[in-house]
Amino acid sequence: MAGTRPRDLRDLAKVFLRLGLLGFGGPAAVTAMMDEEVVERRRWLTRQQFLDLIGATNLIPGPNATELAIHVGLLRAGWRGLLVAGLCFIVPGAAISGVFAWLYVHYGVLPAVQPILAGIKPAVLSVILAALLRLAGSALRSGPLVLIGAAAAASVLAGVDEVAALFAWALAGTLWLARPQPEQATLVFSWPAAFGLGAVGMPAVAAPAIAPTLWQLGLFFLKVGSVLYGSGYVLIAFIEGGLVTDRHWLTRQQVLDAVAVGQFTPGPFLSTATFIGYLLGGVAGAMVATAAVFLPSFVFVLGLHRVLPRLRESRWSAAFLDAVNAASLGLMAAVAVRMGLTVLVDGRSALIALLALALLLRLQWNAAGVIAACGFLGWAATLMR
């Protein structure tokens, strides 16, 4: 592990603040941007190390992209790096969600961001495609690994739960890969990718039926952060069941509005907790909900950090990690394909996607810069109508 030099901490803060501000498109997009920053540009990790982190974080509860950020910080600069990377990644999206919650409570409306999203969505598609092309060369380097990734992707696209598909194909792949096999030729495999964001709702707000205490609010989101597996969108099911049906703290319309904010807010989708916390308890509620939902991720990463280096020491554990990496990439591709069906809706979105891909692959632009530029294009296009 690297020392905690001030320069290391400044570099971590710079990288993860940018990702926290421009990380649109959900965990697949943020993972793609993180790969570019920490592997391609700065060489903080090898691609194999980064893939191992992706596979390992898929095995523990919590938001995967956030846990990746925390783990990169820990590897780069110890426990101080863990805090800097994690907080810099989480705070921008949470702060923006808090502002939207204030507007929502006081004025009953959210800002109209749809024109900007019209440019961001196809750019995110291209960012994920570029990352999948990069990651596939390391994760899918043999025929069996290609088949594991393809099977995981096909399972999810067929309706199998993401966590179940991950564990099932990781286990099957381990049994296959750990057996003595003839040497395999290296095979580079690429996935078509697409990714989209949802629309923005803007109805007036109503007060919750029953106001919780800060202690109750914190306990609820601490439990959610401790057991949340798979996509961050699983959070919707917890909120619907726990806050609407069981406790009657929110209405279903408020949950839909909170989800809309999470979709167009950068950074981790779990910053939706900030919005809900503000609705239920003001500024204090927003702070408590945010801290509670993300705290387990820091704990899980600290525990995983002690185990991860040993996973490459034996034939069986190394095979397991290879299988998890391949299955994780398959899940990333499946989610991208499934959600990307809503992105290329017209010629303009297709042109923006092609432009973004050219900027990423041919001109080697930074992913954050591409997303920002395409967001501007989407906004500018509305002015020309």
C-alpha cells in the first residue's frame, strides 16, 4: 500500500470530486470512467487489479461504484485515502440532491434538465462501450471466460436476478476453470453497450403521513446500506416496502420523485437517500440518511481489503476471481444493453453517441470531458429549434 503523501490525497480528491460531479449514468458508467482515470491515465492500478476489485465488490452488499472508489483510495493512500476518495465521490451528488430536495419542498418543482440529459445519455452509452472494450481484453482472455461472461449477460437479459446470475456463473466458472485444462489461446472479446437515464418528474410535494425521528431514519438507511445487493436501483424496492407500505413515511409519488432525482443526479444513485432524508427530517435528516446508507460500504471495503490479496494465491480462489470478473463484465454489458434500448431514439442521439465514441477512442478525450461536452450539445440543440 502506498504512503499517505499529501500529493496522493490531493490527487485522489481531484479524481473523485470530478467523478462525483460528472458521474452520470449509474454504476456501469461510473465504473467505466473510473477505469479510465485510475488505470488508463494514472496507472494507479493494473487492469487485472481493477478487474479483481470489480469482481470482489460485486460479492459484497452496497453500491459497487462507491465501494470501488473507496477501495482505490485505500490502496493508494491508506485509511486517509479511503476517506478522501469515498467522501469526494459521495458528497457532490448528495449535495446536489439536497438542493433539489429543498427546491422540491419549497416550490414543488424540480429544475428542467431534460435537454442536458438528451446529450448526456448517448455520451454515457459510448463511455460504457469504450470501457467494455478495454476491460474485455483482460477479463475475457480465454474461450471459457468468454462463455461465462456471455452466459451471465444472457441470464440477466432473460430475467434472472443479477445477484443470482453472478453467483451461479461464478461458481460454475470456478468449477470449470480450476480443473486442469490445455493451454488456451488469448481471445479478445468486446460487448455492444448502451445505457440510458430516466425522465424527470415535477409534481408538487406533500408532507409525510408520519414524521420519523432522526434515530429511526438513521437505523432504516443503515439497514438498507448493509444488505443492498446488486444494482443501486434495488434501493427502490426497499424504500417502497419500508417507507411507503410499512411505515407510511412517504407517498408513492414522493418515492417516484426521489428516484427521478437519483437518475439525473451525478455520482452514486444512493444519494437518493439524501433527498428522502430532507423530505422527512430537513437538513439533519438529509445528513443522517446519507451517512447511514453509505457507512456500511466503508466497513465492508476495510474487511474485503484483508482478504482480496489472498484470492490469487491458490488455483481455486484464482479461478473463482477470474470467473467472477467475467460474470461481472457480463452483468455490466447486460445492464447496459437493457437500459440502452431507450437511448438511441433518433438521429441526433445516434450522432452524439458516434461523436462521443470518436472523442474517446480516436482523440483520447477524458470521459468526464466528453460527457460535459455532449451535455452542452444537448442543451444547445434545444436553442436551435
